[in-house]
Amino acid sequence: MSDPGPDRTSVTLERHFNAPRQRVWDFVTRPENMVLWWGHDGWTMQSHALDFTRTGPWHANMRSAEGNPFHVSGTVIEVAPPEQVSFTWAWHGADGTRGAESRVCFTVTPAGDATRFVLRHTGLPDPDTVTAHHGGWTHVLARLARHFPD
């Protein structure tokens, strides 16, 4: 299920995983698990500070399969285990300049024997950016889902 947001500046994606809530929480907040699904297929993680178990700065430096560098960073601003983590988000340009900042929130709640995961990315600057982030997050969440087979 997805919703580009009524204001066309946000993306909301929902997934249900056949896994206990704590396991999903650990996968979306702990660095040793995040590196297993963060990014696109064929990308390599060059360096990172992907620890969403605590507030503070984070970053990920990745290289695409074609060799293009990608750098994204932000600040983890709220951690409420095992339900919610919120963080700022901004891509960096080729010259290192940090782009427009937006906000991402992961929410993890019980759903019967499964776990409901909701990603909400708000404050995106325009519809084209919404479309790009919708596609990117859809791909990344498919990578995450591989760790929770039905």
C-alpha cells in the first residue's frame, strides 16, 4: 500500500512482515542489520553511521553498480523503541553540498501475528522529488522484506 500524500510533498509506504515486532525494529534501527537492506540492489556501502538506536547524526556513502557515488545524511531526532524512529534526510550533490532537508519516520506496530511497518517521508520539495523517493523507498523496502519471508 502506498500514498504519495495529499499535499504532494510526502510519501507513505506500508508493509506487513511475517516476523516479531522486535526483530523488525532491530532490522530498521541497528547498523549491522541496516547495511543489509539500505540502498539499491548492486550498490555497495562505502562508509556509514547507520545507527538509529540513538539520537544524533547519521550518514551513508554508497556507490551504485555503475560506479556513481551517492551520499545521504541527517540526524536521528527521535527514538521510541520498539515503535518509532524519526530522522532528517538530505542527499548531497556531487560537489558535497547538502540538498533540501526532509523528514522520515519509521513506525513498527503489532498486526496480529505479523508486524506492520509504515514509512512516512515528509517535507519533500516538489512532485518530481516525491515520485523519485517513492520509487527509491519502494525498492529499498523490497530489499528489507527479503529478510522476513512469508
